[in-house]
Amino acid sequence: MLFFAGAGTPADRRAHCAPFTPGVDGAVALGGIAWAGARRISKVEVKVDEGAWTAARLRVPPLSELTWVQWRYDWPASAGIHTAYVRAYDGAGRLQPAETHAEYPAGATGICSLGFKVV
């Protein structure tokens, strides 16, 4: 399973991990955590390469109203080098900002991404 450092990590911080082999169902499990503080998380979406944004499954219920929310998306894999992107919506349905900003002074923003290889 791939783990993102959380929704909101700037997109230019890419990490490449070891190659993955799809499971017997042909899928690669992508997963991570998202956080919006007291605003909560209502939805997480994932896209791979230039595909469509697709809803991920959220751990329901979260451990508490203020914790990071775990999410998972079983991507129907294809061999090659890919980039997965993740974005989150808060409890009011507001999409996280796509513009990349540094952590200081008000916290990082941007779409989280991770490069990976499927063999």
C-alpha cells in the first residue's frame, strides 16, 4: 500500500517507491491520511496519471472528530510508471486548495502526489 503524507503536501514533493505487483484482482492499493482539523474530512478523491478523479473509501467512523482520516483506493493497475494524486474535501464540502504554498506561515497547500512503478 502507498502512503501519502496527508492531503495538502505540495505537489512538487514527489517520492518514488519500490515497484508494486498488482494483487490477484489486478488492483494496486493506494492509501493514506487526510486532515482538516475541526472541519473534518467528508471525501477524498484520487486520480492516477491523467485519469478521472475517483472517490476513495474513508475509514468510518474516524478515530475522533479531530484525527487524521484514513483512506484507501484500489486502483485497477496497468504496468508502467505512474503518478497518483490525492485531494480532500472538508466537512462542508470545500475542496482543498490546489495552489502550492509553503508550510510557513499558514500551513502547506496543494495537491499531494506520489510517483510509483507497477511491474
